[in-house]
Amino acid sequence: MRDGKRAASAPWIRTRLRTAPGAAVALAVLVLVTAFLAAAFPRAVDAYETKGLRHDIRLADAGRSAVEVSRPQPGLELPREQREAGVRTPELKRIGGALGKALPEPLRADMSSVAYGLRTMKPVLATEPWLPRPDTVPPQLSYTAQTGLKEHARLVKGAWPTTPDAVTAGSRAVRGAVTEKTAAALNMKVGSTLRLPTAVGGPLTVTITGILAPRDPGGSYWSADPLVRTPSLIPDPASPFPQNYWTGTVLLAEDAGPALLATATEPSLFWRFPPDPSEHTGPDGTRLTAVVNSLESGPGLLKVRAIAGDTAEVLTGLGHIVQANARMRDAISPVIAVAALGIGSVAAVVLVMTGALIAARRKAELALMRSRGGSLRGIGGRLLAETAVTVVPASALGLLLAVLAVGEGRWWPAALAATGVGLLVCVALPLRTTLQHIRPTLHGAREDMASARPSRRRTVAELTLLVLAVGAVTALRRRGTSGGGTDLLVSGAPVLVALIAALVLVRLYPLPLRLAARPMARLRGAIGFLSLARAGRSSAGGALPLLALLLALATAAFGGSVIAGIGDARDDAALTAVGADARISGRSERATLPDELVRTARDLDGVRNAAPLRIEFGVTMPETAAGDGGAGSGPDDSGTDTGAGADTGGGDAAGARATTMVGVDPASYTRLARTTGLPDFPSGLLKATGPSAPLSEGAESGPERVLPVIASPAVAARLGKEQHAVDTLSGNFKVQVVGTVERVASLASTNFLIVNSASLEERAPTTLLLTGAPDPGKLRAAADGNGEEFVVQLRSEERARYVNTPMQAGAERIYLAAVAAGAGYALLAVLLSLLQTAPERKTLLARLRTMGLTTGQGRRLLAFEATPQALLAAGGGLLTGWATIVLLSPGIDLVPLALAGVAGSDTSPVTLRADLWSLALPAAGVVALAAAVAGVQAWWASRRGSITELRAGDSR
């Protein structure tokens, strides 16, 4: 008996799979795709976090990212031989090797770029007469003897610096080398000599024997201390006058370190370990921060001092780099969690719908088994075995494809996600199917939605979900996602809003059916009444299909609006930085554009409008005006910034007296403002008439002239309506505020005055803003033809700066995938809901054709029957998506996704806005697919005869 049961179980599963291979394959494909998406999501998050961490470490300045161990020279109380031995190469290599091995995980050093040696901490005044002195100040040079010079440089001229004899503290002659840039800037050549004063005896002579070229100028060896590669002209801080002097570094022979012990340059030992981020992963960020903190002031520092000496110190900016990366990750994670929970919920509902479809198709079969004595446990076990045979391989294959598609990432979150998908299908399908047969069901029972009344349990469940949704939305609006951290309740607010909307719409759905059925019943045609009756009775309009559609449409709309908001934020930031489609300005703020350059640029092909501006920073405000409240005052925005301008939004007294004056041509600037979307510019208020009329050639502007100005709100609040005298490089005059605007092109400053440039004594523009699509090459050629003091900025190039961060790009790709997946699951939900009632539709058409129904009437009947559910889902999804975005937008800040990590970008909050296309396209797709499926069903049913569909005794 037992053997017979075992023998009968295998044919059952095989027979079922052979009986319905299409359904088994369709379920396997759905599980495969869902498992792939579920497993790929955590790996994709790990991948972009890993790439972002590596990107930030690689692109950081080598002086910040490198871990440097340093200690002063050996103490003077030690014997001379011991001091010299402590700075020689063998001892440095021994300590360096031990330090490299002692670096704690996950911190790894790039051993190919490790450098250690002896360097001077106090620059030496070089008095050689042949050295350049820009402002009669002699240069100051540093000296370093470090390892690896031959591996990281190539010899251009001369010979490598060597030490023919053993160098000691008493040596007075060593050899050195400099880079090509240092030699060119400081007039050095092979054979040049430099002298360093020593404490005892004569000076130390350094002979330049070679000119070198770095093999990797951007590597840590040459960039950790930029002066080793390139000299710099810096201002003299001790001089009361603006004087500059050269500073640079001379590379001594590797074993020449002991000679520096006799100098007063405060020599210091160092071991520099550049990090190797190639093996770092996103989750390593927390451990890296802890390791760096330990090395700087913790147990790690004690281990370092045990190797390098009790006075050793660890200096690095790696911890700050990792912490900045963690802040961006924490800011992006809550926004990504919204998409993850939305798509995950949609996928779960669609899988449950698939189980409902299979249960509906097998309802009669299982009812027969139940009536013949089959137990629920036995039926559920058979269903579980059938499902597992199909689902488990599909889930495993989805996991494998996700691992292959997304190469970097932890495997266990992906395995858990794929296992969850398989477990959901294996449990939900048998459970849902068997629960329908706990009690015997009457044959032919109808589930008419128009007469169904919700139970008390359903009412309590809906009220509970409503409270959770309101709480989640309230928490998100108050706290937002920019504070960091992921809260599942807050991130699931869009899902809860869509769930409540689905339950409310299902309750309201019978009302319009009842109202519409009454007039339809009195009409002569039967198509309208039949379609409404079928729509009210069909299970395709139940809560589960509607929930899936609303979740999918809301998630797709949310994700599409996020993508659109990121693009809009980057467009606005690029426009704010440049001011127009193209901009020509001087490298210094006082450089003016020649008339020939303005005419040439204006006449280029593709230029629609040219607006010359005269921008003057640091205009001093009157004392009385500067003290009137100071709202919006800020630090002095003078300087050499010719880009977006300096923001004067601070609050000190000096800043309250400084503003930016912009001279414009009212006509051209009005066209520019209209084209670029700036606030309407009241150009009529700046007419150059009366006392503000243009000056004649050579005339000077008198202080009695009063010029009308349009000011920013902050400046207008300080100036009021009175006249105030101002002194500018464009003339001396009085100003009177006649209007305000929020923004001005090419400036991010909140403190500005706009005047008519025709009323100024000096009218030459400093900036030219162009709209249109001029050829970048011709535009730069026109600027270069007038000297090298002019620079061209393009809005398209500025826009491209915001898309090069791996973390931002990865998060954006996840949202694009969320939009696509949401749309796909929405269409699949429509298809499943229509397939669930497809047999009933075909039987209905066959019966009606026997009563004289034509093919065209059959198509209209199915189309009208599918229309109410499709319109309900499309309209509900559109409204749900819009309401979700409106409710959650105050708590969503898109700056981390759009602008973070770009130097000089505007970091003001970027709120989420509803995107019309993201709302309308998925909703329209639902209606179109419903109509298409209904049309295909009618066409297919018309090809089959009534005898094929109708059988004697069939109760359908």
C-alpha cells in the first residue's frame, strides 16, 4: 500500500505538467523574471555603493587619501652613528614593510606607490643669484630623499642622483634632481648647485645631476606633495605688500638623508601608504571609518608607534572621504527604498494574482477531488509538489542570472530575495487554492459585486491600513528623507496610499454600475446592459487586480517623477551656473569684452539672442542702507569668480555693505529672461531718460545723477524707496529701487542691483550671454582670437558634470528599472485579470451568437465590459500617483541624486514634482492593453464555432 502510494505520486506531477505545459511555463517565466529582479536589486545597490566608494577614494586628492606615518628625526641625544642608521634606506624599508603588514583590514595599501624617506619640514631660503625673483623675493626650497625615484620617473637629461660614497651627517656635498616643471620655472639645469646652511661647518652643496619626468603625474608618489612635481608661486605672508615668491622641492639621492641631519631644516621621517580601493566594497565604509579613527587616535596608533617609534603620528584624510561617501549613501538609500518597496509589493500582488488565476482554472477539478474524499492536507501537498517542481528551478535560475548580470555585490541578500520569491509562490498558490475548498461550495454561485457587502473584518482591516498610511505620510512630511537612514514605514508610504485607494475604489465601484445600469436597461440594445452586468459580476474587477494596478501605476509614476526631477534639477543648476546656453567672460572679473568679440559671437550661426552684461562685484552699499535690518546680507562677494557669482547670504557687517551690480541692455536681457525661463523682467522701468539718459562720449557721471535700479528682494529691503549714492568702477551716481526680481542670469547671489548699462559711464560688458545652439569650436575660436584672457562656458558641458558619479548613476538606473518594472507589472496585472474570466467570455459569446449576436456586437460587448475596470484602474492609478507625489514631495530632497558631489553646484533643496508623462503613459497603457486583449478575445472567439465552446451539461 505504501509502495503503491509512492508509485502514484510521481505520475500525478508528471501528468499535471503534461496536461497544462503552457501554464507551467508561464508561471516559471514569471517567477524567473521576478526572482531575477528581486536578486538583482540588492546586488545593484551593493554595486553602485562599491563603485561610489572606490570612485571617491581614487578621485580624492592624493594628499588627503594617503595614510602617512611620520616622526621627527632621531633625537640629538643619540650617538651620531645611531642617528644616521635610523634614516638610511635599510631601516626605512624595514619599518615600512612592518607598517604595511600592520595596516588593519579592510584598509589596503597600493604597495607599488608606497614612498618613504626623509624630508625637510622647514623651507630653505635659496640665495643663488640665478634663481628667479618675481617680486625681488628669493625662492624657498624643500629637500626630500625618498625611495622609488627610478621606478616612478624617467630621466630626461643628465644622470640619476647617486651616492658614490657613504653619506653621513658630516658630508657637505650630495646630488639631486628636479622635475621638468621645476627646472623650467626656477631656471635650473644639469650642473646647477644649491647651498644649505648647516649647524656646524660649511654649507651643504646640492648638485643637480638630472632632470626628470614623472611616469604618472597624477599618482600618489607625485601628487601627495604637489611641490615635488610642480613648483608654485605663492604670496609672501610676512610682507605688508603683495609680493610673491617661488617654492619647490629638490629630490636628493635615495641614501642622502643623513646629510640633512646637520641642517636646521627640521628633517622628518615619513612613510606614505596610498590606499588601494580595488578590493573595497560598499559595506566596507563603516569599517574603514573605524579603522582610520583607530590609527589616528586609538589602538591602531599604539601598534604604529610600537613599529615606527614613540613619537610617530598618523595623518590622513581618508576618514573624511569615507564619511562624505556615507552621507551621500544615507541620503540616497531612503529614496531608493521607496522604489524597492513599491516594486516588491507589486510583484508580490501579481504573483498572488497568478495563483488566483490558476486556482480559478482548477476550481472544478479540486472540488471534485474534495467531494470524493480528498483531504485539504493531501490536496495542498500535491499542489505544493507541482508548484515546487516549476518554481524552485526558476528561482534558482533567476538568482544565477542576477549574479551573472550584476558582477559586484554580496550573494546572500540576493539569495534571500530569490528564495523569498520562490517561497511566496510555493506557499501562496497551494494555500489560496485549498482555502477555497474548506467548505463545499454550491455549483454556479455568483459573486455579483453590485450586491456584495463588506464584512466587519474587512472594515477594521481597511481602517487599520488607513491609520498606518496616514502615520507614514505624516512622518515623511515632517522628517523627510534627507536626514539619512531608511525607515520601512516611511518608505512604504506610497504603497500604503495605493492600498487604501484600491480598497476605497473597490467599495465605490458598485455605485456607478448601479446608476449606469438603470438607463441602460431601458434602451433597445442589449450590449450596454450586458456589458455593465458582466463588469459588475466579473472577478476581474476585484480588489486584488485593482491593488496591483494602483501599486504599479503609483510606483511607476513616482519613479518617473524622480527621474524627471533629477533631470530638471540638473538643467536648472547648469542654467544658474552659466546663465544661458553659452557664456563668454574674462578670466578676471574686471576684464571687459572687445566690441569685435561681441559682434563676432552675435553673428555666429545658431545664435538666437546675445545679451551683453557688465557685472561688477563688491559694490559698497551706503552705510545707512547697510544697517537697515540686513535681511539677506552676507559676506563680501567680491573676488575673481566669474561663474555663478558668489552668494552673499551670510550675515556679517562687511557683507551687508557689499552687493553685485549688473548693467544690462533692457531689450536683449528681456528676451534672454523669456527664453531661459527667468522671472519676467520689467525692462520698461529702466528706460534711459531724463537724469538717467546716456552720457555723451568722454563725459563723467556726476554724483547728482539718479539711476533707476531693479534689485533683489534683500537689497530692496535695505535700500527702501530712498535715493542712495554709490561709488562703482562704472561711475559715481545715486540709485533708486523701482522694482524687484528674484534672480538674475549668471549669478547665484541674492544681493544684486540691475541697471541700464547705457546710463553708466563705463559700459564695456564683462560677460556675454548667448541663447541658441552656436558651434562650440567657432565660439572658442572667436574668444581665443582676442587673447587668452577670455573663457567660454557652455550649458551643455556644465550639464554633463552632473552625471559622472557612480553612486548617482547607479541610483538613477535603479529608478529607471523601477519605472520599467512597474509599467510591466501593471500591464501583466491587466492581462491576468482578463485571462481569469476569458473562458466565461468565450462561452458568453458562443451563447449569444446562437441568439443572433454579430461579430461586431461581440467585440463591442467585450470592449465595453473591460472598459469600466480599465478606466477605474487607469484613473485611480493616475490620481493615486499624483496624490502620492503631492503628499510625499515636501519630504523628498533630490539633491543627493541630482547634484551632490559636484563642486560649485547649487545645493538648495530640490523638491519632487509630478511628471505628467510618468502619470499618463502607464495609465494610458492599461486602457490600451485592456482594449487590445478584449479585441483579441472577440476575434479568437469568432473563429471558433459555438459547438466547440458549448457542450451538453456544461454549466458555464
